[in-house]
Amino acid sequence: MNNSPISEVPLWFKKRSYLHFDRPILLDKANNIVLNPKTVSQHAFYPFISYSFNVTKLSRDKITNKLYRKEKVRDVAYSSHIDSHIYAYYADILSAHYEDKLQEKGLHDSVLAFRKINKKNNIHFANDVFNYIKDKGECSAIALDFSSFFDTLDHGILKREWSNILGLKELPSDHYNVFRSLTKFSKVDRDKVFELFNISPHNPKLNGNGKHQSQIKNKRLKICEPHEFRTDIRKAGLISSNKDNYGIPQGSPISALLSNIYMLSFDEKMKDYANSINGTYFRYCDDMLFVVPTSERDKVLVNVTTEISKLYVTINESKTEIRDFRYHSDKLSSFEDNKQKPLQYLGFLFDGSSIFLRSASLSRYSEKMKGGIKLAKNTMDKENRIRKSKGEPLQTELYKRKLHRLYTHRGQRNFLSYGYRAAKIMDSKSIKKQLKPLLKRFEEQIVKE
């Protein structure tokens, strides 16, 4: 099950620069740990470091159809350096077994998230679904979403499915220790532990005197020494443990894969059921989509709800969407309660013939773009005040190259480049039409500032 060390850097080994309770290690040392099942079975995992931040999302009111800002708290947790290598290595092992199971059960095209599927992404997945609906004609789409997915995964089910993936009745001792670290996990609040050791959350690589760690002899490579962890952190009561029989942290390199493994038996049942009624089934993490004959629509909801209850997870009913696709004036259109309304899936809208980007996504881009340009203007003003005090020539133009890279299609990873890429893959004139005013808005904001 374990491979011998190799000279090339394996995919599971990634350098991580963040500060944790241990220091980053080289590949040779990582190999000595992860490739030895006995070492892994006896390994003591550190607590995850966690923190929360607020995200402002734009949502549309279902009654007034107006956009409004919605605050959402996001929790982040990340594992120590050695622990992350162990998780990544065992994710590599399990992924190979999982892919074999998907092929065996005919689920390769149904489970979409957290997999490398011929370089496909959510643009391709959404496009495949929309094309399937076009080909099928009159049908119904049922989109369901889990509530607090990772936080509710049952440990008993996870352990059973993990064993099944390996073709074993029980988990080997090394796998069991990894499993236990993710079910009986513990966490430490980042801000509290940084405060305890006088570490700046904004730049943790600066020491207490404001010097960068590369400038001092004993540079900080980890939060504290092992004895300080055992005494100071434990004494301060900063460690909280999961005492429930459900829930896994999202911040490990193996968590996403485990969520797929958890759903394997369910996915097989849903795929077989959808096929039996001349439909199809897709799941992208905690988003499920059924496309079935309209006559079977209500039965699907009942059967799916029954099967989901066996997983001890719940459906977020506020996000449930049911769209009936039928021909209206010889054109396939989507309806909800006899009112025309597009299907929302993986960030796109589909009305039966055309594909659009969500209006909330367009509004969010505009807000970010305006904020980014204002920040660039404030930065330029600050630099000019310094230059003026030194008698140096003033800067007269914003950092246009960087702004173009961040907010136009000239950049590789931003909303506009993503939108144009989607328009090309989906052959969508409607998306191009949505994006066209955004570039003009960008240029106008540049002139304004």
C-alpha cells in the first residue's frame, strides 16, 4: 500500500510557509514519516489553528427581486506542516482507490467536485448539464443543497466507507490514526495563541521589536517550542476538542476527498435511481442536481429526502430549486410555479436556451473593481506625499498594468477573464453581452479616480 521513496517531488508534498506549532520540513524527512505506516500509526497530531472572518455576499430577495448585502461568517482551520504532509499522502492513496470505485460503479461523470476530470472545471460541468437538458427537452431539474455539510458528517458512516474504499472490514492502524485525528480533532484559536506569544496576526514573521525574522539570528519558524505548547497553551485552556460523533474540519488536504468517500454509497443509489426513471444525477460537493421526467419530479423529492436522512445530514430547504422545462412558443423555457425563472447551477443561470452569469456576481465584481481602483489611488497619493517631502517628482498615473491584470480580461485569474472563458466554452452570446459593459465601467472608474 505504501511506496518507496522517490527522487522526484511527489504531488502530495507541498511547501507551506504559514506559522504553526511545528516548522516546515524537507522532503526527505517527510518521506521518513509518511511512508512508514508504524510511524503514522503512532503520530501525535497537533490541533488545527482556526480563525473566522466575515464575508459580504450579494443576494437577491425572492420577493422584491432586489439585491442586498448579506454578512456570512467563514471559519478557516489549517493543520501543522507534518500533519498536512500525512493528510496529503493518505489522500493520494485513497484517491486512487476512490477513482477505481467510481469507474466500477459508473459514477465517473456524476461526482464532479474535488477530482481531476480531464482538466474540467465548473464551467464544463454546468455546460454539460445545460446541454443534457437541451437534448432531453421537456423535463424537470431538482437542485438540492446540504446544510453545514462537513460539520455534520457522521463518524461511523465515514469509517465504514473509508474501510470499504480500501476493500477491508477494518481500518489499518495507520489509517485509523489519521481517521481519529480528523474526527476527534482539536482546534486552537489563532488570534488567542498569537496574543499569548505576542505575535502579530498581520505579519507573524516580524518579531516583537518589529524586525523581520530573516534579520535576526533566532528567526521564528514556528509559534512556540513543544514544552511551551504543553504548558502555556494547555494551561491557558486554548485547546478545544470535538466531542461529538460527527463533523470533520475542512482545512486539511484530505477533508474534501473524505466528503466524497462519505457519499459514495448514496451516490450509487441516487445514480441507479435516476437511471431507472430515465433521468440523471450530478453532485458537486454539497450541491445535488437531478434531471428527470416531470412526471417523476415529486417522487424524486420524497425518495431523496428519505435516503439523505440515513446520512444524518440535512437539506437547506431555502436553497432548493425545482424548475420545469417545457416548450413555450416552440422554445424550451424554465418555469417555477408556472412563472418563467432560470435554473441556477454552479454560478450560472440557464433559462432553457441561453446561459447567463448571476447578476449578483456582476455586482460583486463592480464593487471589488471600484474598491481596488480607489485603493490604488490612495496608495499613489500616499507615495506622492512621501515623494513631495523628499523633493522627488510625483507619480501621475495609477498602477494601470496591475489594475488591468486584476480587473480585466488581460489578467489570467479574475472575474472578467473567467467570464470570457465561460462564454467561449459555453458558446454563450448572452454572457458576452453581460460582460461588455464591465470593461467600460472599469475605464470610467479609472478616469474618475
